Amino acid sequence: MKIEYNNLYTHFIFTTLHRLPVISEKYRERIEKYITGIVNNNDSHLYAIYANPEHIHFLISRSPKLSEETLASIVAESSQRFINQNKLSNTTFAWQESASAFSVSKSDIDKVCKYILNQQEHHHKISFAE
């Protein structure tokens, strides 16, 4: 059966290996744009993204053709390869083996987008470890 309408919103959080702060502000936007392209190329839509030095948040509406785990693996593997090939990190870059994925209701999309886009200020008040 073909699904013509879906409402599959997911907030992903990926963490760098050992939570090392290896995502430089200098390359943050380039990495975010690349991940946006990966999501779009997989029949999904990215609403908000922010790459902190040791983790990244992004909110997507996902194609029903892909599970959350499949899309997370595609994004992680492709972005890791992109960062390493383009030397966008001072060390060999890797994501942790696991990520977080939270389902989001349509009514909370705006709130989650604001939270993601406000990461820089949020982490000035509260560290990622806290």
C-alpha cells in the first residue's frame, strides 16, 4: 500500500566519539548543510539543525520508507566520511556507535525547532554533560 501522507517527526541527537569537542565553529555550517542534503536526498525533510562541538541535534520529518535507525545510519556514515575526507576536524572524526531519537508530535515542532536553534545559548547555561 502506498502512503500518501505521513507525520513522522523525529529529533535526533548524535554525539562525537568519547564526547570530544571536535566539531569546530569554523566548519559547523558546512557540516549542517551537508547533513541537510543527506536528509533531503532520502525523501525526508530537515526542519532544524545545530552542530555543537561534541554533539548535533536535528529535527526531521522522515519518509515512511526508512526506519529511524536506517536514516540515522545513513546520516552518520555519510557525514563522518564527509568530515574526514574534507579534513573538517583536527583529528579522525567519528560518531559514537549509538544515537538518540525522539518522536515529536506535530504540535511540538515549533518548540523543538526553537530548542535546537538555541543550542549555543542553551549550552552556555548548561553543559552537555549536565
